[in-house]
Amino acid sequence: MSGWLKQRRFDVDAAIIGLIVAIGLFPLRFFASQIYIKTIPIVLGLGCGLYLLAVRNDRETIYEYPSFSQLVAQVLPSISFVLMAAMIAVALHASERSRLFYVLSAITGTLIMLQILFVDDEDLHPSLLLVQVIALAFVIRLTAVYTTPTYIGIDIWTHMTQLARGVFEQHSLSAMNGNKHIAAPLFHLLVASSAMLYDVSLRNGLYLSIGLVMPMAILFVYGATKLLVPVRWAVLAAMLYSLGDYFIEWGIHLIPTSHGLLFFIAIVYALLRIMRLEYNARDFGLLVFLSIAIILTHQVSTFIMLVVVFSGLLAQFVLKLDIFQTTARRPGVYRKLEPVNLAGLLAFDIGLITFMWSFTPYNGNSFLATVLLYLEQTLVSSAGLFNLASNNSQFITLSAPTLLQNIETYIDASGFLILFALATVGCLYVLRRKRISHSVFTLLFATLVMTAFTLGLPMFGIRNFIPQRWFAFLYAPMAVLGAMGVGYLVHNLNRNVVVTVLVVLALVYPSVMVISSHGTLDSPFFPQDQERLTYTESEIAAVHTIADMTGSPDSSQLPRDKSLFIHTDHPYQTVFARTGAYPATAANLSADNRDGPTDHPLTVYRQYQSTGAPSFQLVKQLNESQSKQANGDKTASVPVYRQVSQQQICRPDQSILYDNGDVMLCANRTV
């Protein structure tokens, strides 16, 4: 058996198996309507098919395909910088990232990718290309935070207005007592100390620290890829990652996830470095230091880091089986490249994490105990194949999405799907015997395991690991593998096919990524269907004024049935709750009378509810038979995006307690 395995083409076998799996998964689209269930089989099959086409040639010599002339190669960088200057001017003039801004972003991204893919080696200047990539990343992110008068996102309001502000004002971590971040305070310490050091507000301290460093994380992706492939594809990996919609999201919604992502990318680079180059105790010590830093920053990021280190240990174990007969060597070293032993690092990290999480407070218990309890409850009560619904929403009939909404859904997913297809080719490529090494196997296993947590477990109703947070982390190994896959296709695919693939990549990838809802939280490209997670000055002024009017009561001082909570749209209700202004929750709309008014005693209306994409809870009263099916629940609810009129939220029979022209606070006259 061992001798037979040593003769196999693992890359070809894996590609064939991938095609079979894709065909087998295709019928799942008839049982579930989730976007990735419909598209992943097609993309997986496309990636495997492209690789098999390239394997047929297997020439290892580049086909001649059209490339830019020297004059065009010299002019394109200037055009890119002019377009970036125009992007800044457009954003400042419109006081937001407008649709014109996104169009210019897509064009600029396409021009940079065309340079990376089609400039001759003689005219290729990696440093100039890298400067363009980083400059575009800075422009996309900093224009968002500069033109927005408030914070961008939801969680940031808790981290900044409560935790970081408490540290800033008290000069002590005691302000975070009882909060799970007391054992992971690096983000809040950094923001507070930056505000003190620069003598600026907390908001500016945030942007002058984490905000400025986030785009620079691209350099770690570039450095990691450069250890594996020629510099052209290293720049491509940096470009693919810099335009990632989830990476853009954590570059403008700056919370501990962003800080943890920085450390994670640095850890990936440090891991690949010790696997590819001669290393000493200092290099390994840096890796240990980074792992400690991420543990003290963010719990989800820490778990993802554990997955990568475990993947490295798994790769070490597989290579020790000696099935692959690796011949890879470190640059300048003539002995066989041995896998790096990561067992000690993994044991150290697990021990420190267990210790830290055992005394981290969370919901009246330790963080570790609470997380394990939640996971046990999920496995017992709600885990199951295609368990994609929640809150008994199967009892509520929703209107079919419009054509435009379907297009928007596919645009949101297209960037990830393109990266997934490229990463598929890259994963197959690293299975070639001459490419097999500890470093590439670590990337391969990390991508597979992280994809299972991100896409696989949610299919079974297991969402305890917060899969939405994983995408930006997953993009890092996918970008490295994707760039390696593109390099292989360029050298082996038919001339016409490779040009088509590269042109489609350069045209489509930047366009769909920069207008994805995940990267446009501050100013959605489709404002009537995509949620805006920023607020105007009058909306924030209303929050502060209502807090002053009511004395900011705690939720424990109000009835448990939430009857006296403020009811408004999501995400606006989160600002009231997270700033401590007043307890709030999302308003309910009747599923039977969807244009009817709400029945809440205390409501807040803002004009965005009639013009944007506010979210409400659509609620239906269940009959006796439905209640039995719903385990005794009397109502079913599902969140929906829906525009409402002022009269639906602030009813004519209510009194208006506050009105600043944009926001109204209304209350029943008997309250």
C-alpha cells in the first residue's frame, strides 16, 4: 500500500475527487436556498476543472500571451494614482463614499491587477505595485472613517463608549471588571493610551492606532507569499487580500476582532518563515510572543489561531508518514527540509488559553464554562442538517426576493467565490510532489479546517463559533494559495483560456469586492436593500438627549416584559443599548398586517426608516397546533428589512416627547 501511494499523483487524484464531490453536492440546491449551498459546488467543480486542464499540458514553461507594451506599463501607475486622488476628492465633496467613489475604486483596482498580471518581467516593478496596493487600501478605508461623523458598526459602541472610555478616564483596567474583555484588554489599552499620547479624542486615538495599521497588514500576506512563489504572485496575493470585503469591514469597523486579525496575519507569516528559512530561538520566540498577544486581545481570534497551529501540527504528522517523499529544501540549505515541531507551541497555547478563559467572567460564569455549555445546548437542541432557520420562522411566509435583491446577494458572495475557486487550484497545486512542504501543507489544512468552521458547521445549525468573524481570517491563507494557483495556471493553461481567466479576474474581483455590503457598512452601494451601520449627527444627538431626558435607567429598573423599552429599528436600537442611553430593542411588525402600526408604548422613529434598509422583527401569533410544533412558543418571529412610514412607528394616538427634525421619540399618553 505504501509503495502504491508513493506512485500516485495526489494533485490529479484530489482534483478528480473534487469534481465528484462537486457533482454530488449539486443536488443540495433543491433542498436549501442558502447562497453558498447553491454556488460552492459549481465553483469547486470549476476550480478542479481548470486545474485538470492545466495538468494536461504540465509544461512548466509560460505560454506567450498578450502583455502590455513598455509605454502602457509606464503610464498605468500614474493613472492609478490620479484615480486615487479623484477618489479622495469625490469622497470629500460628497461627505461619504458615494457610488462614484466605488466605481473609481473598482476601476483603480482593475488597473492595478492588470499591471500585476500582464506587465512583462522586464517592466515589472514589485515595489511600485506594492505601493499602489497599499495606497488604494488606505484610501478605501480612511475615506470611510474620515467622512463618517460617528463610529462605524455595532460592537464598536460598546468597546469605545464603555470599555475604552472607562480605561481612559480611570487610567485603570478596573473599569472593565465583570466584562469578558478584562482578560483580553490589549485593544482597549492601546486605544486609550494612543488618545493620551497624541492628546486627542478616543475616536481619533482609535483611528491613529488600529486604523492606520490595519491596511499595513497586507505586507504580512505579501511577505508570506514571497517565501513560496516569485514576487509577482506575492504582490497578487497582497492585492487579493487588500480588496477582501471582510478585510475592508474590519478596517473600518475597528474592534478587538480587527486587532486580533492583525496578530493572526503576523502569526501566519511567522509560521511560514520558520518553516521556509533557517530560524533560531529569536524567530520562534517572536511566534510565541504573537500567540500570547492574540490571546490577550480577542477570544475568537485566539481560537482561529489555534486552528492554524493545529493545522501545522497535522501537516507535520502527515509528512512524517513519508508517503510524499518530499525533496523541498530551504533556500541556501542543502539538507532535506524537515517539518518544524509545533507540538510544544500548541501545548503552550492551549494551556495558557485554558488558564485565561477559566477565570474570564462571562454571563455569571467563566468564559470557558459558558462557551462549552452553549455548545452542548446547541448540539442537543438545535443541531441538524440544513437547520438554517431560527425563531420558528418557518411559520412566517416572506415575500420572494426581487431580481435586484437576488443580484445583490450574488454580488455579496461573488468575491469570496472567486477567491474560493483560486484557492481550490492552489490547494491542488501544492499537492504536487515537487511543491509538498510543511509550509504549504499547513496552509492547505488551515484552509480546509477554517472552511469547515465557516461554511460547514452552520449547515448543521452550529453557529457557536461565530462564522461571520472567520471570513477575514480565512481570506489570508486563501489569498496565498490563490496567488500560487494563478501562477500555475498562467504557466500551464492554454493561451486563450488563461487570458480569459485573468481578464475576468481583473475586471470582476475588484468590482464585486468594493461594493459588497460587508465592505460598505458606512455607505452601502444599494442603500435601500443593504444595512447602513453609521448614524448622522442628529441621530446621535437624539440618543444623548433621550439619555438626559430619561436619566439613562438600567434595564433592571424596567418591567421584564420590555414594555417600557424603546422600540425602534435595528441597528439604531443597539446604539441606545450599547451606550447606556436607554434600554432598547427592535420594534415588532405584524406578519398578518404588515402595513399596520406597532403597538409598543415607547417608540423612536428616524427618517432612515422610510428611506433606507432598517430591520424589524416580523411577528406572528401561532395557533394551538403551530404552538405545539414550536415547542410551546406562542409567537414566531423573523428579522426583515422593511421601510415603514412615520405613522407606523410614531402613531397619531401617541404623544411626541422629542423631535429634532430627523428623530422622534413617541410615547403612549397613558405611559
